[in-house]
Amino acid sequence: MAITADITRAEDLAKLMADSAAAHGSLDIAVNSAGTLAAFGPVSDIDEDQWSTLVSVNLTGTLLSMKHKIAHMRRHGGGAIVNITSCLGARMRLVGLGSYVATKGAVSALTHNAARDHIHDGNLDQRRQPRPSGHTNVLPPRRVPGRPRRPDTAATARRPRTGPGEIAAAVFYLASPEAAFITGTDLLIDGGATA
């Protein structure tokens, strides 16, 4: 079943929740993975419209998704929400990606705070957060002119990108009963980029 929704609009997410619950009877597991990459360049040159788009999709979209999913799960006995983000923001920074880094770091902080806010809401474990670094592995490390590349960075850059199968396996685990005690933490899937 496919439902089209704009994650930046609360009305769309409320309808998405209602339609999903009507079709499936309940919502026990949810994954938030929508995101966009825009507003390239130094912080001083960030286009304000692109900044607004990044904040709306990457941060507000995650907030609204969690808000509606948590409300539904509270009424129906709990569940698990897994937020997929990037290691850029919470763990890494890259030149020219300040706006993206800011939104992804904020998603990480929001997720961790949701863990504190909802830790006693029955079985609401939406704070379990795998953090694949698809964007990090796609973007090569920046080399500062006149400065040698660190050997560990060069080795990480040559590793294959994280695949969807690895991310899906982490999501399945985090949403499973075996991970019921994992709350408010990060699972880094980054090929050692942040080690």
C-alpha cells in the first residue's frame, strides 16, 4: 500500500496515520527516513530558501512524523519508531554542508530528547536510531590543500558504501522484541567513518 504525503504538512501526516491504521489495524513499527540535501556552500553563502527547505523536510518532517506516530502508539499500546539520519551532524562535519549538517544534528538531538520525554509511555521505543551514513560515504573526504590526507580517512573513503540491506537489517533488529531495552541511542552504520 502506498500513500502519498508531504511530510512538511501536519494535515498530510495525520491523514497518513489514519489511512495506515485503517488499512493495517494498527501501527507497531514506523521508520522515518525522508530527507533532502541542498544549500551547498559556506555558511555565509547559504541560500535562505534552500535552508528553509532543508529545515522543513529534514527536521520539521521528522518532528511531525514522530508527533503523529507517538500519539497513535500511545492510544494503541506502544510500538517502535526508528529515525534514520546521517552521521553528518551528530558525529561529523564537512566543508560546504553546514546547513545539511545542522538539520541532521538537530534530528539526532530531537530523537534523543524524545527518548527522555517518552521513556515511560509504555512500549514506545521510538528513540532507537540507526544512523546510516550513506551521504558520508558518497561524499569523499575534503582534502585541505598543503595538508596530507590522514591514512585512516583515505582507507575509509575507499570502502564500499553502506548498502540498503545493512540498513534494513539494523531497522529490523531495532524494531524487534530483542531490542526492547535499546532506547535513546545511535547505531552507526558508517564503515568506520566516525571511528
